[in-house]
Amino acid sequence: MSEDLNQKGDYSADNIQVLEGLEAVRKRPAMYIGDVGFKGLHHLVYEVVDNSIDEALAGHCDKITVIINEDNSISVSDNGRGIPTAIHTKEKRSALEVVMTVLHAGGKFDKDTYKVSGGLHGVGVSCVNALSSDLKVTVKREGKVFEQEYKIGKPQYDVRVVGESSETGTEVTFLPDASIFEVKVYNFDTLAARMRELAFLNKGITLILIDHRNKDEKGEYITETYFSKRGLSEFTEYIDRNRESLINDVIYFEGERDGIPVEVSMTYNKSYSENIQAYVNNINTHEGGTHLSGFRRGLTNTLKKYANESGLLSKEKIEIDGDDFREGLTAVLSVKVAEPQFEGQTKTKLGNREVTAPVSQSVYEMLSAYLEEHPNEAKIIVEKVILAARARHAAKKAREMVQRKNVLGGVGLPGKLADCSDKDPASCEIYFVEGDSAGGTAKQGRDRHFQAIMPLRGKILNVEKAMQHKILENEEIKNIYTALGVRIGTEEDSKALNLEKLRYHKVIIMCDADVDGSHIETLILTFLFRYMKELIENGYVYIATPPLYQVKKGAKSEYAWNDDQRDLLVESMKGSGAATSVGVQRYKGLGEMNAEQLWETTMNPEKRTLRQVTIDNAAECDQIFSMLMGDDVPPRRAFIERNAKYAKIDT
Ligand code: 0RA
């Protein structure tokens, strides 16, 4: 701190506070942006874009451009009013400087602006400034162009006028501080997915993403433009675009109830999964909360009432419950809440009680109107609900069978599981291995103290295409549940997993590095995503990365995980001593390695690389899984071909 204060000597008490504020961010960046890895790095962009989104929601901006520059710095620009630059009376310096250097100062200047966006952590642009080795802001307003630059959040000069312009807007360019961030390279697809999502959630705004690091075949920078005219309706269609529709319409509502803006959109498809994406202030609330409860309540009440009054249910003896109304449902819910209370493990559960009723009323209004006007579709939906109820009863029986077997069978661990001897879940790992033969090698190669091995037969069931009771009757899937020690969801709380019983805190998928292997990997991941999402959300799921090549010369041998590594190894081995030639072996599967090789390259914690599975963007994940595992083959082939080159491991 002292070095900053001594430059001029004429600072006020306010300045000291400011510096402490930004230093706190640099000391504990994770507290402000989540982490200093991949997520945190991308979060910086979202934080800056959110400010522009706020300006757009206030009605003053309709275009936001993000550029990934060649040096992995980021430029975010908008055509809003421009951040005010006049001298802030209390602070005695430009308002722009205050916004850029005071924590949480962002929205305070404009009382009319209903500030509702603001990333998960909502810390503002000053936080990004603190975590950037260089940042430059340019503001066009009142006919002039203003600018100021900063290093790790410290202004390098007073706000100055550098030109004239008839336009208005704000542009921020920042370079994340390399001494803070462990990951320094931006991922285009990750930013693209967020910008696509923002375009759907905020219709009418054009969001453009440009990558100055890469050119396409025509020599132009890779560019994506996102714009949605119909907002959530279009979002719902996008999420469901690889599924077969049950009804042709997307049901849509937009309005304000008790001062809370509510936007809902829903449709039904022929699958068996429920997929509701719920947003608060543009943040995906994975853990749900009061708004989601409102949605469910509204849906259940409306459909129940309609089904009863229509007489469609009269022949049914089985009880219909909330879950039955949501099988095959895809919905997007978006509310804007002025002072959101976020709760839950990952702070993505809305706590504000006043939100439930407005959402439930909106859903009631939207859906009852639709059902009245579309009797044919209404009948199709109610029939689907009845089928779901029947299947649920069958599933309940199947589940009880599994549960009973587990209880009666004592410990009841699957016969194929080679368990580890340690018992503390925090230090234990389970490998799900493709095939019995690789499973055998892994059993020999492992450290039996903390590594358990469970071979999985060829292809496990595709959960995207099977009904729940079929899934729960499936032998491999039952084995996965019992090996992990978790209970299959109960009737009351069908989604909650009893994580406290989880026997391993690393669940590692180990498949061949070929097309079949990656298909099996996706099948397992799809199952975990649909039925054990908490495992992924808690960071317990990993993918093992076996090597692709062994490079040999005489008695010397090394491994390579990609073609570049292989070529380098071949070159360096060629150089060392003549005579014996260098041989390259391409591993086609795990089975081609012996136990020792498998341990050395893929299982030894000291040497292996595990890729942690995370849910970066829930709506995008859903769309990708439904595409990869659904009926529609062409998009799957295109996706796999497009991503094939990225399937290699970064080391
Ligand atoms: C407060 C007041 C005014 C503009 C903004 C905030 C503003 C902030 C950001 C951040 C990124 N882009 C932005 N654009 C605008 C202007 C108030 C006025 O002109 O009357």
C-alpha cells in the first residue's frame, strides 16, 4: 500500500480506503470471482459485459461487442450512453475513475437504472480492474472521447480528453494479471455459449464475439453474432432442437407481477427427462429456489385442474403427482429481482419468498389460456402425463427391488467391484473402466489402498432414450449406484442424492482413446448429468487421460498424449545415439498397456492428468447431451467431427 500512497503525498482518507478495497481483491481473488482458473478468467468478461447489459436493459444500448485480442486481452464495447465522466462532487474526481476503482460503485450513479444483471458475484468492473495488469477505458459522450488507463487497478493519469466523437458508448480493454490467473488463454466456445445465452435472455440486443487470434478460410477473424427477436421462446426451441416435439408450439408469457418482471416459455418433447432452466437476473440458478417452486406449482395446479375438468383423468386409478407433469418438459424461466438473496452450496438458489406467487400466477395465466385455445394439444399433454404416472409406478417398484436387495444383501457391493481398503471417501477413488479386460489390467495396476476399480460392460444404457424404470432396472446402472453408495432418488425428493453416503470423492471415467471409448464416456457422462448431477456440481467427476503413443528406442521408452509430443520425442530420441531406430506404438485401447504402464501413465496421482468435469453452462450442456445421445444422427456426426481435434489432451 505504502508505495501507492507515496507518489504524490496529497491523498485523502478516501483514497486509502479505495486502495485497500482493490488490494483485498488481489489478496483473495477467489472470494470475488470464484477462482483463479478457467472459470474465474472467463468470469472477468461476464462481469464487464453485465455492465453493458444493464445499460441495454435500461433502454440505452442495443449492441455489445466482445473481442478476444491476440494477446488474450479482452475488449468489451457498447453503444450506450457512456459512463459519466464529470467530476464526482463527493469524491472530487471523475465519476469514471470512481466506477473503475471503487468496489461496488458501478450502478450507484443512476437511480433510474434498475440494475438487475450483474454476474454471479456481482462485484463490478473495479474488481476486473484490480485483477488486470493493464486496463484501458474509453468513453464517448457529450461529443468527446475520454480515456483512462490503469495498472492493477491504479490510474496512470487523470481522465483525459483525447478526441471528438458524435457517438456515445463505453469500451473496456483489460489484460488479466498473469501473476494471479493460472489459466491465461480464453476459450472461444465458452464465451460464445454465454453470449448466446445472454442474447436469448435479453431479446433485441445484438451481441458479437470476435476472435482476433484466429482467422477462417477466407482470412477473416472468427466472428459470431447473436440476436434473438423472440427471446425465451427461441431459447426453448434451441435447447430442444435435437429432440422430437410432442406439441408444435412453444407456450410463452411475458409480464410483470407485483413489480417482478417474469418471462416463461415451455414446450413438451417425446423424451422422458425434465429440463427447466431457471434464471434470476440472467444468472442460471442450478439449485432452483422460490421462482422454480412458483413455476412448478403453477404448472401442476393448471394441468391438474384442466385434466380433472376435462374428464380425461376419470378412468385412471393411479395418483398423478408433480413429477408426472414435467416428463418431457423443456422450459426456460427468467425473473428479474431487485435484491436477490442467493443461497445454497453454490449460491445459485433463489431465496426471495415474494417471487413464488408472481411466477406461479404467470404460469397459470399462460398455460390455462393455451390449453383452452388448443384442445388437441391439451389432450396430447394430458395423455403424456398419464403415461408418465404409470411409468413412475413401475419405476417405484423397480427401485424398491433394488433397495430391498441392497438391504437384504448386507454390504451388497457389486461382484465386479474391486474395492479399495481405505474407507475415508475424501481420499478414495473409483475408476469406471471400459470393458472387463482393461478392468483386469487396472485392478493389477492400481494402488489398492485408495483406488477401487469397477469394469463396465461395453455400452451402458442410453438414458436419453429410455424410460426411468428401464434405467433403474438396468444391471450396470444399479451397480453404479451401489458401488458409489448413494441412494436412488426417493419419491418425495426425486432429485436429491445422499452425498454424505458417497464412498469416493473421485469418480474417474477411464475409456479407450478412440471413437468407441469416447462414445462410452459420453454415455456415462450423460447418465451422471441426468441422474447424479450433484456429483459433477461438487467436482467429484473426472476423466482419465491415457496416452496415445509410446515412443521407444532400445530399452528407453516414453509416452505421448498428442501428435506434437510424439514428434518431439521421436526427434529427441533420434538425436541421442545412433544405431537403434526409434519405434512409435499407437495405443488403440487401454487393453494394449500392461498393468505397470497403465499405472505409470494414467493412474499414478503423481504423474497422471485428470480432466475434471464441470457444468460450465447448463442450457448448453443439456442441448449437447440431447444431441449426442438422441435420435438425430447428422448433428451428432457434425459435432464429433468438429470437436475431434479438440478431443486431444492439453498437457
Ligand atoms: C450510470 C449512468 C450512466 C451510464 C452508465 C452508468 C453506464 C455504465 C456502463 C458500463 C458499461 N457500459 C456502460 N454504459 C453506461 C449515464 C447517465 C446519463 O448519461 O444520464
